[in-house]
Amino acid sequence: MKEPLVPQARAPQPRAPQPREPQPQAPRPQAPRRGDELAASPAPKRASNPRTKAQAQDSRVHNRALVLATLYHGSAMSRAELSRVSGLTAPTVSALVADLEADGLVADVEPPRDSGRRRGKPSMLVAIQDDAVNLVTLDLSPAGAFRGAVMNLRGKVLARGRVPIGDALGAQAAALVPQLAAELVAAAPGRVLGIGVASPGIIDRQGVIRQAAHLGWNDLPVAAGLADAFGVPAHAGNDVNLAALAALHFGRTTAQSLMVVGIEHGVGAGLIVDGKLVEGEQFAAGEIGHLTVDPDGERCVCGRRGCLDPLIDAARLKERLAGATADERASVLSTAGVALGRILAPIASALNLNEIGVMGPADLVEGPLTDTAQLTARAYTLSPISASLHVRSLSSDLDLPLLGAACKVLSGELGVL
Ligand SMILES: [Zn+2]
């Protein structure tokens, strides 16, 4: 996205009850607080009940994520401040911080020198260690090659890898995924926290690629395969969905509802509504490629006529643009933009979206295609929607799917997103 590249601290996504952005709070009542059960001496009778044990474990996992998320989205803070912001008791915070320190995820740091005139030794602050662990991220969507990166906890790229795929399909293409992962795991300077995969296709919550037609994959358990091969947790998601998550979490937009449209390997969209990814009942939310633009249009591979996919798919556009003059080129891309805009308008209206990004080759996406898509989508929507609706090219942000894969690991392993 070109305009609102506003890096910003962001409140954690409201999955499990998690902390909001640290902010001044009214004094909390002294009623029982979350985490007290962890600070209390274990009661043998209760602990012998497996269910109680499981609840205590859940609570510990939750509280650990709460402390990490508070630090990840805020700045370094003292244990007392962490207790106040998180709502956990001081002993619970101390125990969790000790645990996280042992894992290397947080460390004590000196407070800034000008942080107050109080006498005596100031409290040490607890800070997230951004480089303590590494994330290995893979993007299986680019044409011609799988890409990957080693990242720190903030998505900073520490190393990159790439494996050409040529004409590989099915098992042959699938074998290249652990090959690339192995290269990146070996390049990681620190412990690998987990592997995240952004792949084209329909992918379920267990990280099984149910269908990725252009790679010839059906029911490929990509996450489980990588977890088994490397002994670390692995997560996978649809590339466009993950790009949308990355736009949300890595400061590409200030919007909490947005849509990313990909035009390579078929046309698909990732939807974020109120800060949450919308996956749909069959994990196929955003499959907009075969919506009808023109009922009398050309016959599509799906059997219907005038679908969006053949009108804006990158490979089909390239075919149509071969040998075109500049005027013809602008005309073809504008026609594609009109088709996209027609499909975007009802979606933007239904969800009151302000931000729609288009991913694909820059020479196709930037210019007439996105400009006309925006004009058309605006023309087909009422002014309260259209006035703030922006359709932008994301083609220069090549790392978005990789950053989205990092989001999957950060969310799945640390609970900070
Ligand atoms: Zn179709």
C-alpha cells in the first residue's frame, strides 16, 4: 500500500481474552485477580483432579501469553507496571517473567537514566528480546520459485532463501517445501520458534492444504510434515489471507477492516473484519474469482460465463497484453479494473471497508487496473462508503505473505497477535 504506511503499536487481536494496549487505567478493585490461582500454594486435593490440573495449565498458558502480549505491544516496563496493566498479581507476574527469562524471550533491562528523580535504585524493566528466537517463514505463492525468510519476532528479515520450482507439480513440488525449510532452519542464527507457511489454495486450521490447483496439491498436510521433519511447531495459511493479516499487524494500514485481493494463481481475497481474519465455514471466504461479472461473457473453466477470474488473472492478462500498444494496454487493464471494481463494490458496502489492496505483478496492478477498480467501486457505492474507499497496489510489498506466515507463528506459539 502506498499511502498509510503508518507503523503503529497495535492492540492484540481479540482472540482469547488478551490485554488491550497498555494504557492508563483506573485503580483496579482488590477483588480476586486473574493469576491468583498460580500464586497460591497448590492444594493437593484439588490438584489431584485432572480437570483442575488442566484448568490450571490453561490458565498458566493464558497468563503467559498475556504477559508476552503486553510487552510485545507496549514498551519495556517494570514488574509492578506489568502487573497493573495485565491485571495479574505481582507474584504471578514475577513467576511468569522468570519463566520467560529462562526461555530467553524476555530480559531485564536498565530503565532510562532520566526516568525520574526518585532516590534509590530504580526497578529494572522487563523487555521482549526481539532476536531471542527466530521464525522461519515460507511463501509458496510466487510464480517460478518458493521463497522463504528467517525473521526475528518483529518480522525483521535475517536471512532469505529461494528454491526454483520449474514445472514441478504434486509430490515433486511438495518435496521442495522441506528442502527450502531446511536451508532456512540451517541459516537461523537462533532457536527456531516455529515455521509459518503462506500457500495458495484452501487451507484448514490444521495446516492441511485441501486444494491448491495450480500446484496439483490435494489434502497435503504441509504443517504436520514440516513439524515432523524439523521438530518445531508449524502453521500454514492461505497466502492472500496471510498477506491481509500482515497488513493489519505489521503497520501497513490503520484500518481494522480491510481486504487484500491476489491476482496470481487464480483470483482470491483475504478479508479482515474488525481485526479478525474471516475464514468462512469451509475456509473458503474470499474466493471471489468465480463471481459473475457478465452473465453473457466468455465461458469460464468453472462452467459459468463471465467470471472475474479470467478477466483479471495475471497470466490471462499477460496473454492479452502480448504485443499490445500503450493505448491497447491501458484499455485492457482498465477493463480488468472495471470488472474488479464491480465485484468489490458490494463487498465494500456490506462490510464498510476503506482499504482494499491488490497483490500481483507491478506492471499489471499499478496504474490503470487499480485506478479503474477504485473509480468503479466508488461509482457503485453510496457516498458514506465510497468517499473513504481506497483501492491500492500492494505489488511492491513482496514480503507480505512471509510476514503473514510470521503472524501465524507469533499467534500460534506466543499468543501475541
Ligand atoms: Zn468461473
